[in-house]
Amino acid sequence: MTDAKVHLFNPEAISKLREESEKWQRETLKDKGGAGEYFTESGIPIDLVYTPEAIAWQDFLQDTGYPGQPPFIRGVYPNMYRGRLFTVRQLAGFGAPEDCNERIKFLLANGATGVNIVFDLPTIRGYNSDDPEAEGNVGQCGVTIDSLEDMERLFDQVPVDQVSVSLVTHLPSVTVALLSMYLVMAEKRGIPFEKLAGTTQNDFLMETTVGSGPEILPPRASFRLQCDAIEYAARHLPRWNPVSYNGYNLREAGTNAVQEVAVAIANAIATAEELIRRGLPVDAFARRMSFFWDLCNDFFEEIAKCRASRKVFYEVMQNRFQAKDERSCLMRYHVQTAGITLTKVEPLNNIARSAVQGLAAILGGAQSLHIDSYDEAYSAPTEQAALVSLRTQQILQVETNVVNTVDPLAGSYYVEYLTGEMAKRIKEYVAEIEKRGGLVKAVDDGWLHREISNYAYMQQRAIEKGEKKIVGVNYMKSADAHLGQIEVFRYPETEERQKAKLRALRESRDNDRLTAALEVLKAKCGTTENLMPYVVEAVRANATLGEIEEVFRREFGLWQFPLA
């Protein structure tokens, strides 16, 4: 990037515009500007009209520039969707692995270009299907995985060496187990690790801040496991994104757009510091970091958030960590449209909501996208609802022409103003986290929990008071209770099938080999070694997910949310 300054507006022109603006307000607008003040969802003031005066500070090359060049506001690749369309990565997950396998094949057959696997509650909490904690939840709202055999069933006849796969695993302790199962599954099929492309969510905040399970590992132990998976991938999985810093679930739990991005970037900072402490150069791992954003209904703010997040991440990796490889400075992210905005009332309205949010994701420059199905406020989507979501993405790709030019909203006075404001506020919030001792400490002492609960409370109060309008819920509510009734997905019976598989597995496996592998893993928990290789060995010995997780619970202990 050149050092030359390129200001698009000279001071004389801005001064003249200011005079004309004041005249316009007096003589033309008069008192027609609307009562009250207006703000984005994150509290950024919104003016009635924007002119070049709003972005007179902007240096085009420094603050906007070209796509594929620093500060990457306009996109991480120079030709963006002309070179490669965003990945159509729809969620799949329900029932037993065999059931979910059929949905994966259905989505791929209808044009999905990536697979996003969501797991049931027992799996993401690290319980086997026959554990008392799993009762009633097995196969509900996600697919259940108890063992390597289940992972093999899930991806039976799915070309995992050709299709990018995302494993939506909330707990880092579960991440290392499920990723190990995925790797051993590929190994048994003769697929080299180097050919596997995909993502594991692997964010310790999902266990320690957003989740509410009965047995939670302490933040520092969970953060260690998060970093173990990233370090292992940096050494063995060149095409794998071993972390997706999860702003999405933070947003769903209770943050605004600024907090969503800032907390995720603070996590990336903490990770980089830890891996550098372990001896890895920043360029060995940063280029495979990825992020996960939640796009809600404030259309222009969400676009500005996406653009600003790339700039802030670039500045962090370039200025703080002195990354040499430009790929280390590229913020790549997946978007899921906002589940929190889906309503059970008049659920077909959710098609419009998700389509608008998906459009914002594209205009913001997302690398992959999941558009929520209209029935997800009730259950996993039916096949018909999943197809509507898939087709919505394809309509946006091929019928709207929005993918044919890069960053088409650049130059909008409003969007550029919002982008600048978002970047400034994100950096300020990151600085606040740093002032509190960094992200792990901010979780450990409860500060982040209070931030989330306070915002969630304010949002709910605004809905109840009618200040935040939701069509069909507290605004233009229909008197017809039957309006918009839909077919709701019925989950297949899963629990007894999974229990039978576990009984058979325990009878057929080499339990001496298993015991030895788990003992080694147990011993290594008390060291500073990376635990991932030992989890892989336990999986090769047919350890179940619950058995691996139980080692971590016993060795690291449990932790209670600091709610006081």
C-alpha cells in the first residue's frame, strides 16, 4: 500500500457543504426531520442525511483502499466473488448419524458447497447417549456422536477430501475429541490429513460464558485445549481452520455488534500470545484463524461491522504481532443469519428476515454463509424448509447480480461513516478487555458475563415495552391464531439406537488398549504438553466421547459461573 495520502474532499468544498447543509435544514427540511433521536442497534447515532462532510477525515487508500489490499475493508481477496463464490454452507444435524448422513447428501445434491454439522446437546456437552445427563436430548436439535464408529456413519459416502466440513463444536474439550474422530475416520479411509478442508468452532467462550451446562471446565483449562487444537492443526492440517472465534453465539446470548466483534478479536489476541509463548511464529497459525458472525436486522450496521472487523484484525496482526505473511492479516469469516430474530409467530416471515440478513452478509464480504430456515424457531428444519434456505442463497448468487462487483456500498457516506465508527468502538472495547487483564481473566472474574446479561436484559425490556418492534409479535400482531401454521420436523427416535451401539462397542473393542490410552491422556493433563495427539490415540483405541471428556473433568476439575 502506498504511503501517499489521498483525501477525496478538499477543505474548501467541505466548508461550503457545511454552509449548504445548514441552509437546507433551515429552508427545506424545516421541522420535518422526525421527532426524537435515532440510533443503530449498537447505539451509534444516525443522522437524517449524510454528505461528504461525514467522511471528510477519510484517506481513501488508508481507510478504504482496494479489495485484497490492506486494510482489507473491501474484502480479503482482490476479485472476491468473481474469483470464488461464498461457500453455501447450510446446517445439518439431527437424530442418529445415519439420519443426518441422508440430510448431508440431500444438501450436497441440491447445490450446497460445504457442510456445517451441528451436534445435539449431550454431544456438545461431552456426554455419551447412555449417560443420565443425556436422557431426553439424544438426537434433538443436532446429531449425536458417541464414538469413532458414529463419525464414520455420519460421513459415509460423503467425499470429505473434496467437501469443506465445519464441525460446530462448542467446548474445546469436545472439539479435540470430535476433531480427532474426524481425523481418524479420514485416516481409515486412506485420506491424508493434508487433504482435509474445514473448520472447528473451538471457542472456549462457548463453554465458560455462553453455555450453561452442569459440568464446566475452568476457563484456563478450556482455553488451553482451544490452543492445543490450533497448535496441532498448525503442524498437521494445512487446509483446516482449527478455530472459528464465535461472535455468533455471543450475539445470540446478549451482545451488540461492537461487543460481538471485539470479544472475538480479544480471543484471537489471547490465542496468538499463548501460541507465540509456546514457540510458534505468528505466521504458522494466524493464517488459519477464522471468525463467525451473526447478522441481525440492522442492515447497514451489519455490513459496516463486517467491513470494520477486517480492518481491526489487520491492524492487530500487522502492528501488534508483526505478521510477515499477508494471509495472517486476512480476517475470513462465516456468517449465519440471526437465529434470535426468528419467530414462532407467523414463521414464514422468517424467510424475508433471513434473506435480508443473507444479503447483508454478501455485501459485507462473507466467505461462507448459512441462511436460517423459517421453521428453526421450532426445531431442526424440515427438508422443504432447508431447501428454501438453500435456494435463497442460490437466488442471491445468480439472480441478483450483487456478487458481480466487489464491495458495492463503498463510497456511501453513511456506510463509510458507520464503518469508521464501528472500527473505533471495536478497538475501544478490545482495549477495555485488555485493561481488565485480557479475555481469560475477564471471563474468570465474571465481567463478560455481566456485560452479556445486562445487554440481554435491556433488549428484552425494549421488546416488552414495544420500543423494539418485531412484526407479528409486538407490532401488527395478527388476530388469526392459525395464520402461518407450518409442518414441524419430527425427530427420529435416537436414544435407544445409540445405547445399543454403545453396548456393542464396549463388548467388541480392546479394553486393555483403551485403558492404556486413557491413562496416558490422564497423565499428560498434568503436564504442559499438547493433549491433541493423546486424544487421537484414545480415539484410535475406540474411546467414546464421554470417556475422553470424563478424563478432562477429573483432571482439570469443574467451575461455576461467577454470577454474583
